[in-house]
Amino acid sequence: MKALTMTLGLAVAAMAGCAQSPQTIDYDLVTTNIKPYEYGEVLCHSVPMDVRHTCITRAMRHYRERVRIDGPPAEATQGPFAMVFSDGDFYAGRYTSDPFALAFTVRNASAQQCRGRYNAFFGDNMPIFKIHCDGGVSGQGNVILDLGGRNGLGKFKLEDGRDGRIAFGYAAVDL
């Protein structure tokens, strides 16, 4: 009986740890407390399991070193942007933003490109990206800022059924 109780306790603890995953973030909020390992989970998604820990550790180290730097104000309105597809395809590029608009352009290793934008001045009433990728594939995405306001995570889904995660900001993405 004691072994069963201990096994059940470990299972509950494991599930609680998983509940903190970036997959459970409420993207309808403006900001949330994002942990450095959450950026690593997104960026290292397609890295083989035997080196994924090293990748996540590197991402966490980069975040901790970079977040302490009080960069110029422009770093709050532009920076690196990554889209990581669930199938492992990795797109990297840049974003620019202001309080009412945001746009990004990213490319993968095969030079395929995706662009996204929302702009309240042109009628977008929700901060949801309209995404257009090479080949005519469209979709939408949503992001949330970390508490510092200069980095964040997101998610996206394309009309062809592909989906994935987003990471952006100088501390979050080491491009």
C-alpha cells in the first residue's frame, strides 16, 4: 500500500510539473510570468532528445545573462523572432512593434518565409496575428509578454493544420 501511495504521489507531482508548461499559458492576457526554461522548451522542441537538455540549459543561460542588460529603448519595440513548428521546422527572423501594431518576418533553412501582422490602426480589433506563408498558406497566432515586457511566447495555427510555438525578444531568442 505504501508503494502505491508513493507511486501515486510521484504521478501527481509529475502532472503538476507539466501544468506549468508553455502549452497552458492564457494568451488572452497581456503579460505573464514566463520562466527561462519555458523559452528553452519552445526553442529546443525539435532538438534530438539526447541533446535537448543541453539546448534548454543554453537557452536558460542566454536568458539569464541577457535579461540583466538594460538595452536601448529600441529593444522593446524590435528584435529576434522564432516560429517553431510542431513538426520541428524552425523559422527565424525579426519583429517590429508599437503599442497598437506588430509585424514579423521569418525564414526557415530552405528560405521559405512567413510573415505576420496585426494593426489596430487598420481595423484589427484583436491583437491576433494574421500569418501568411510561402505557398499561400495562412493562419493566425497570438503572443504574450513576460513581466519585463521585452520578451515573450506565443502560439500559432495555420489553415493547413500545422501549428507551433513562438518565442521573441533579445533575452528569449539567441539568433
